[in-house]
Amino acid sequence: MIAFVRGWRLTVVLVACIPCIVVTRGILSVLMSRMSSRGQAAYAEAGTVVEQTVGAIRTVSHSHTN
């Protein structure tokens, strides 16, 4: 409390800056969430491609051994 009274100018600056920091943090949080979702979707798609490729390799491998 004493710091707020003695350093009132710093208090005014901080009170003015804190809403900007909170808004920026919220925007960054939303962007990170979107990017994470896109990354998970890309990994899922890549997993599907790998699964299909491995299945195709097994099919070719089995047809050559028979």
C-alpha cells in the first residue's frame, strides 16, 4: 500500500498497461489454441497416410511371397 502512495506515477502507468497486457495474453492464447488444433489435424492426416502406405506395402509384400 505504501508503494502505491509513494510511487503513484508508477501505479498509474501499471494500471494503464495491465489491460493491454491482459488483452494481448488473451489474443495469444486463442491463436495458440488454433495453431495447436491445426497441428493435431495435420498429425492425424499424416497418420492416416502412413497407415495406408504401410497397408499397401504389406499387400505388395504378401502378393510377392505367395
